[in-house]
Amino acid sequence: MHECHNPDMRYENPLYFAEEAAQLDLLADGRVALGVSRGSPEPALRGWESFGYTGSEDPRGADIAHDHFEKFMRAIKGEPMTYADPAQYGAGAKLAIEPQSAGLAERIWWGAGSVKTAEWAAEQGVNLMSSTLLTEANEGSFAEQQAEQLRRFRDAFRAAGHTRTPRTSVSRSVFPIVGPEDEIFSYMGARESRDQVGVIDGFTSIFGRTYAGSPDKLVDQLKQDQAVMESDTLMLTIPSQLGPELNLRILENFAKYVAPELGWQPNTEGPVTGYELS
């Protein structure tokens, strides 16, 4: 089971969310991998304030999201979050959230769109989930810049004193064309066959290309994608408008014809079900 939720932390009650996450992980026998982030650009003006979360000095609410996330992490690690009723527990007693799920803290991922945010995630001791865009357009291709983000994340993780090896993931739109029924996917690659630069949330951003073609062509292209090779997990971004049957075929084609040629092995025992670098 792989649970990748990706809620908007500007709007989440961190303690309620921590209890929900722990409950889900216990029900799933410790197999949840939970991705969270600041949240995407939205049409509401400081919408989090309508939910009762005030005091942000950032027009995008990143400081609210970071504060909520830090409190969420303390809670799922078992840190006491409030004083207990002295009539029941005695003076000075404190309470943690309930329930607690051991190991969940090491299966939390933060979605980062920049090197700075990736380094912040490393300081928090969580895994990195990098998307199909970076909110900073520097020299080099998208894949080169994203690979540098992954390396900077790992360096910051070690510098922060964390001893475990963190997980990293990148997202790609990949459409294997195996037979005539897959030709509908070819227009995806033709439309976005190269990196794009644009403005999102006020930042000049670089967007990764879309891959579409025969399996052997995709294998060659993905092997040259520095970030895919630098990361240990690849998430496939699938357009919802294609419908479940076409989406299932994309996944099946990738798993059968592309992933094995990249040297990846099925992972059916860990918290993430999918293909990973062997």
C-alpha cells in the first residue's frame, strides 16, 4: 500500500491531522507513505485565514504551512502536546496525541519545488518528494537542476545530523506506446516534448518535459534524465481526463516494458508498492 495524500498544510489542523495519519497507518499495518506540502497556488486570497489560521507574513502562506508541519511532526513522534487535567493525572502531567504509530515519522515526505525548500525538508528529517516543476529557473535542463536539488537535499540531511538514509522521489509524465491502441498518447509527447519556462505563483519556474514513445526510446531517454537516475523512486504523473482504463494501460505498459529495462525491481514488501532502483 502506498498512501500519497499531499494535503495543503496551510489549511490542516496539525494535531487532528496527526491523529488521522496515525490511525490510517495502524489500519494499514505500518505501510503508509504520506506526502504533504505547502499547497499549490489557489484562487482564494489568503484563504487559510478563513479557516482560522492567521498571522502569516508570507503572501503564499508558506510560514503557516511550515509551522503546522513542524507541529504535526512533533505530534506523530510522540511529543506531549498539551497539559493533562490535574484532577485526573496530577499536576504537571502532559498528553501526547492518540493513537501513536511507530515508524510513521520516517515515512513522511515533503513536496518541495525549490532547493531552499528541499534543504528545509532535510532539516526536518523527512523524505523529499520533487515534482514536475521547480519554482526557480537556473542554468541547465530541468533534469539537471532537479538532480542538483536532490543532491543538496541529501547533503543538508547529513549536515542536520540525521543518521538514516532518506528517500527521494521525482515525478514524470511517461506514456509508453506499445500498440495501435496507445497512439492516443503520442500527442502528449508532441505537445510538451521539451522543458518549458513560465511563471507560477509569482516565480519564474521551469517545467519538466513529457516522455512519449516506444519503450526502447523511453528507456534511453529516462537513462539520460539525471534526476530520474539520481532518485530512488519515480512517480508517474497521469492525466485524470484520460479515464481509468487508459490510465491503467499507461501503468501496465510502464511496469511491463520500461521499468525492468531500467534495472528496477518490483517492491511488494515495503511501504511503497511500485518499482524502485535495484
